[in-house]
Amino acid sequence: MIGLISYLVFFSTVAAILSIAVLGLNLQWGNSGLFNGGVVAFFGAGAYGTLILGGTSQAGHLGGYELFYPLALLGGMAAAGLMAWIVGLLTIRLRHDYLAISTFGVAVAFENLMRNAEGLAGGAQGLRGFERPLHAWLGDGFIYNACFLVFVLVLLIATYKFLEVLIRSPFGRLLRAIREDETAARSLGKDSARIRLTSLIIGSVIIGLSGGLYATFYAFISPQDVLPILTFQIWAMLIVGGAGNNRGAVAGAFLIWAAWTASGWGLSRFAPLEMQLYTGSIQFILIGLVIVGMLLWRPQGLFPEKLVVSQSGRPKSEINRE
Amino acid sequence: MIQHLVDGILVGSILSLGAIGLTMAMHMLRFANFSHAELLSIGAYCALVFDGVFKAIYAPLAAAIGPLSLTWALALAIVISMGITGGSAILIDRLVFRRVRAKGGELSMVFASFGVAMIIRNVLGLMFGLQVQLYSKDIVFAVVLSQDPFLLVKPDQIFSLVAALIIMFVFHLVLSRTTFGYSLRAVAENPELAQVSGISLIRMITLIWIIGGGLAAAAGVFYGLTNQVNPVLGRDLLLPIFAATIVGGIGSIYGAALGGFLVGIASNLALLILPSGYSPAMPFLIIIVVLILRPTGLFGEERH
């Protein structure tokens, strides 16, 4: 029983961390129509940033500033935002393919840099030597994991609330206006490039937060954690949940993460021995089929975006009478 | 230095072949097709299969041509593979892209192409195994072309370069001398106006997939011939091919051809300064430099 509960805690923690990344992507793709092909790079920037800033000092590479944990986490988020700012500045005014290709390129380059630059982040061996915050008080066991889950859930709810307020604000309306018809928005004097860039950065900072939490949870990050498959998983979560709908995004994250871990467990348990080498391939095909299948048969996702009329054309008095 | 330059040109010709098809599809269908590089893998594996088939049917075909490791069987297999890969490209379009297109949303196409790439890559891995395969187990020694500067080139590399150049030249003749070429350029220029003049858009899209698939297959086989065949071949070449289209300007066929060579040369020259571990990241640096200096690429037009 306690085994099951502690597994559920573990599962929910990872799913909740990934939900935060899906929420960030939802702001970019669901609300602004920005295609981020390198989610994992911003996730990785948050993760590496947090560990480098908050870790104990290590021989041979950068890091070990032992910053107060919340500051380290903020630093990781800032690193993700900075990366988004640079990529966005170069591509946001161009055809949308450029952003897709460049963000994809950032992810390839980021993974490559982390794998090779040993002086920067430990190379292929990854970053160790991070003390989990409040480790001394809460120990290492179940209590710690339960408290960490609560911490992640609080941040997930805070992110959710923040985004709900943001997309209901004039800024959110502007984002959707640009997504639907950029020319029309520009004809009203809106600086569409700046608004889109802002959305890209905010979304990436949120994805960076997710990465920072992920690295904190494992107290370790390596190039193996920032492979392109994570980008696909996060997309599949958003597409299944329903782009444009934050609740759908969170639901999609839990659903896909459950399906992913269940399929991994099932394959490792029931696949014949000679097929074990290929279970990864089978899982990748499944996630590819989920993405393509959803786009073909239910592009709006399981929980579609509710289109809202921000302001009714009728005079206020008439609405009040109803 | 010279060695890097020559290697860059050799790799560049392969990238050019891939980039030409990609830039056409991107221009016509308005989406970044992340599954295009998987067509190179399909082509490479297809040639591997037919190479074996031809050798089994008629043993003398297993003889190597001159100093190359390329056999007559493989040479025939390349032609078959170009056809089949072109057919696969159409099939993928019918099964996925056309339907997603009909539902609207250019960006959904990008997602779909990622999904398709994932499926193709891993299905190939399941079918042919994750291990590296070679067209020929014979060891072909590189030939020393000159002692000073020291220059080593494999005969297969020369063959790939010449064959790629011939294919591109033939395609150039088709574009500039035939009615089909005119129609293609007309559709690229202005789809509505081209349709008014009686050019069928659907037929043009089909042709673009055939040509793009065929060129990609040739590129895949040439890559396999000069390096090796494995299921992640497409994944590894995706970013360099994208970089080539951006260098040339998205939509420009001649730009893509030139862009391929430039990316190949630049990536190889960079190895003079950077450790070779960084070479997968080189195309990204090239993309960034182009976006800073000249976002529209060499021959691209301003279009949002």
C-alpha cells in the first residue's frame, strides 16, 4: 500500500512538473499560434540554470554558486527567457517556418553543447552535487517527496491562475486577435511582433520553471534528459488535451504521462526478450501516431478551447436587463 | 584546410539534393516539413533492399563498377529507390498532409510532419534494426589526390558528387526548358493566377512530392555510400538540410542547391576551429548567422 502511494506521489510529481511545461507551451501555441519546435531547450535551460546556480561547487566545471533555492530557480527561468528572447528577436518577424526551424535548431544545439562542453555543465556525465532544498529538515524519504509534490502543485496552480488572468486580460485578447488575423490586428495599430515576442518569452520562462523543478526533483540533469523526445511528449500532451484550453493542457499532461509510463512498463514486462531493444522505438511510434491521429480526427483535442466573446456589441444596459 | 573544403563540397552535394525537394514543398505548401529528411532514410533503405534483390536475381550485377564500391546492382537500385521514395512521399501526403491541410491550419501541418517523421524513423528501425548497415563490406581505400596540400578522397565520394551534379543539372534543364518547369515556377510564383491559366494545383503538388522524394532518395543513397546507413540518418541530416534552405532563401530552388554546398563547406571548415563533437550544432550557428545578416537568404523574397 505504502509502495503504491509513494509511486503515485512520484508519478504525480513528474506529471505535474510536465503540466507546467504544457501550460507554457499552451500560451505560445494555443493562444498565440507560435510554433516552438524546441521545448526541450527551454526546459533544459531552466534545469541546467537552476542546478548551476543552486548547486554545491564541483571540480572541473562551472557552477556551485550555492544560491538560495528560489533565486536559483528564478535564475533558471531567466536563462530560458533569455534564450527565447534571442531566438524570437531573430525570427518573430519572418514567416512562421523560421521560428519552427530555429527553435528546433536551438534544441539540437543545446543538447550538443551540454554534451560536449564539459567546462560548462559537466558534459555527458551531467550535473551533480545539488542539495535538494530543505533536505536537512525533511530527509530523503517519502515525507520529502510528498512535500515536494505539494510544492509543485502549488506552483502548478499559481501558473494556471496566472495564465488564466493573463489570457483574460487585454493582452490575452490581443494574442488571440493576432493568432486569428495578424493583418487585422496590425491595422488597429497593434505591434504584433512585440506582442508575439512577449508571449514567446513568457511561455519559455514557464517551460524553464518546469525544467528547474524537474532538475530539483532528481537533483541531477544530464544531456540524456534533454533529448528531442521530450518536446514530442509535451506537444502530444497539449494536442491531446486541447490547444487553447489550460485545463485541457493539464489533463492532457496527466493522460499522456500515464499512457507513456504504462506503455513503457507493459512493453518491458510483456515484450519478448529479443524485442526489448526496440521497446523505445515502439513507444516513439505510438506517440507519433497519437499526434498524427489527433490532428486527423480531433484537432481541437479532448477538451477544446471555449471561444469567448470578449465584449458584446450590445449596449451594457441591455445585458444588465437579462 | 583543402581537405576540409573538399569534404565540405562532397557533403554539400548531398545536402543540396535534400534541400531542393524540401524548399519546393515548403514554398508550395507553406509549412516546414520536418519529415522530409526521413525520405532520405526511406531512399537509403529502399536501395539497400533492391541492391540485395538484384544481386540475388542476377549474380554478375554484384560486380563493382571500376574503382568504386558501388555495384551495378546498387546503381539500378538507386533508380528504383528514387521512384519508390517519390511514391512514398505522395502516399504520406494523401494519408496525412492533405487531410490535415483540408482541416486548415498551416501550423498543424508542422506538428503532423513531426509525428510522421517519428513514425517513419522508428518503423525503419523496427524493420531493419538499429544497427549500422553498409552497401558494401569491401573496404575501398581513399585515393591520395595530391601530396601537397595533402588530399584524400574516396572514389565513391567523387561518384556521388558527379552524380548529384548531373541530377541537379537535369532538373535545371527541366525547370528552364519544359512546359512543366514553367508551370512549376508559375505555381510557386502565384498559385491562384497559375490555376486560372489552367495549371492543376493538385497535379503540381503530386509532382513536387515525386521530384522531392526522388532527389531525397538519391541523397540518402549517396550518403549511405559515402558514410553508412542507419535509421537516424534522416534525423542527423534534418537540421543541415533546413539550414541549406534558409541560406538559399526558403522557396528558392537554386538557392537551396547553393545553400547545400555552403552549409557543407562551412560545417567542415568550422572543424578547423571547433572539436568535431560540435558538428551537429554547426547548422544552427549557420542559421543564426544568416538570420542576423540576411534573413531572406541568398535568393529569398520577403514574404510573411
